Amino acid sequence: MSQSDSNPALVPVQPSALAIRGSSSLAKRGLGDLDFLESAQPQLEKANNIPDVLAAEEAQQWLQKGRDFYDLADLNDWNPEKAIECFKHGLQVMPSNTELRVYLGIIYSDGDGVPQDYAQAFEHFSVAAELGDSASQRSLGEMYEGGYGVPQDIEKAVSWYQKAAVQRDSHAQCRLGFAYDLGRGVQRDYGQAVSWWRMAAEQADVEAQFNLGAAYYQGHGVPLDFAQAAVWFRKAAEQGYVEAQNTLGKMCRVGKGIPQDEVQAVLWWRKAAEQGDIGAQCSLGIAYLTGSGVPQDFAQATFWYAKAVEGGEGGNEDAKAVLERLQNYIANFPPQGA
């Protein structure tokens, strides 16, 4: 009686990969159990894939370890050099890991904690881009467009933007919109520009939302429509896009595309002014000077005009003139209680 007959509780041992390979070689010589070979083939394939599985897992571990050094809110533990070591270890075991290459490309192109090295960035982005990574394709487009580490080549930039854009990379879609809007690397086509901006805007790309609003505001590629312009400016403004906040404030002030509302105008100008937008700072200063949407307050008017002059690098002569008159007025007629 065999061992399995005497002890039916025992689970039959699964055929090992080595046994399967042995059967395979016998089958090739006309020997062995072909039915067994067919049933065991999936296990053989899994066994053959084990090195790739382990390499992928090890690469992911190095990726996570590198992220732990790089993607940190606490800057005290931020260590891009250690991160680079980890990412490079990962590439040694799996050179085709695009996430590792994207991180290395970004670090080297930005010079983020290490010396800037466009050649290294280009190498990693190129490999990942050829493997189909959309972020790397877009990054190559940016390098060619700006001439960063490579000769400037707008047509190559557009080509890479197109590859990334069809993969729904919203930043590439936005850049492609600019190319069509300006006729850079492609024939100027406002309709195509709007089409790409809309794709990106619908993915909440803030720059594309603003550009789409501007297209409706100017009637470029779409019929002139201030209401639609306001819709897209608002979406961008709510994401903190300063140009959209300032523009939306102006539209609220005069009631262009939306109901006139001086209080809302001040709200949007304040958001933009607090981010350093000089135009919004002047508009906010005027609001306080004239009492439009806020109580009249010369001190606040002076404060915001001074901010505009400080940030204007000496070029805002109108703001300077208003500021001087305000300061003279307050010197001669100080506010009560001052």
C-alpha cells in the first residue's frame, strides 16, 4: 500500500517547476505524460515569471524608500541625495520602471537639492517617454520648447506634447493649446487651441480653465460669450489662479457676464492681492479710496497702493503718484483717532 493509500489525509505534493521542466524535455523526445504537461504549463509559466515579479517588487520597494526621502512635508527629513540613491538602486533591478525614471528626471531637471543636470534629466525622461509614460513625454516637450539641455526645437516639443495629450495628460493638452493659439510648431488654429484647452480644463487644469475663459472673453476659437468666460474664470479662481481672481473681480465690478456686485469684486481682488498681484492690489486700493464694496478707508487704500509700488519694481508710476497723494492727504488730514 502506498503512503497516500495508508494516509488519505495527506495532500498530494504539487509538481515542482523542476519536475515540470523534466516532463517537458521527455515530451519533446516522445516520452512523458502530455496531459500532465498541459495541465502543469500555467505553473511553469508562473515559475518562469518569478524573477520578473521579484524585480518589479524590489523596484517598487526602492521607489517607496526614495519617496520617503523626497515626498516629505517635514523638510528636516528631506534628503534628495538619498532619494536618488534609492531610485537608482531600483533601476538596477528594473530599468523599465518609468516611475523611478520620472522622479530622477524631475530632480535633475529642477536641481531640487542636487546640482541641476539637464543631460541626466533628458536621459531618464527619454527612456520613460519611449516606454509610453505621458508625464515624461510632456517633460521632453517642455525641454525642447524651452531649450533646456537640448537645442530649442518647437516642432519636437509639439510632437511630444501630442503624444502625452492623447493620453489625457492635462498639462500637455494645455501646452498644445498654446502651440495652436500662437502658431508655434503648428499652423495657428484657435479652434484647435480651444479644443485642447477644453479637454484639459475638464480635468481641472487651472491654466487651461483660465485660457478657455480668455478664449470666450475674446471670441477666439469660440463665439464671444462673457457668461461662459465668467464660468471658466471662476473655476480657475476657486483653485487660486491669481489672474483669474483679478479678472473675475473686474467682471464683478462692471457686471460683465455676471451680475454687478462690488462686494464680490473686492472679495476676488483681495484673494489676488494677497498673492502679490499688483493689478489687484491697485484695484483694492481704489475700492478703499472710493468706498466701493467696502467702507471708505484711506489707510487701507494707502496700504494696498504701497504694496503695489513695492512689488512693481519701480515701473508702476500711476500707483506711485496715487500713493504720494494719499500719504500727503493723510499727513495733512489724519484720520480721527490716529
